[in-house]
Amino acid sequence: MPRLALYALVVCLLAITAAVVSFARGSWLGVVWVLMAGLSSNMTWYYVRRAKLERRSAASSGS
């Protein structure tokens, strides 16, 4: 897994945890954390897919 994808995944997991804690305490600030989790999840998938496409293009150009 690419380093940026790993960092984005960690941010996503931390944002989900923060959202759960915020909602458990009755704070509506959890909505912001849910949005952050969604954004970082999309970033994770983007970096994973980009790395996969780069590996595929490197393999096809090397042949």
C-alpha cells in the first residue's frame, strides 16, 4: 500500500473514532468528523488505485 494511502487510511480511522466519541457525548461536531472520514476514505481509494495503475503501466511498458 502506498504511503499516502496509508496515511489517509489512518486519518479516516481516527476521524471515525472522533465522530463516535463526539456523538456519544451528544455533540453535533461529529458531523464534521463524518465528513472528514468520507474525504479521507476517498483519498485512500484514489491513492491505491493510482498506484495500481502506475504499476500496470510500468509492467506493460517494460515488456
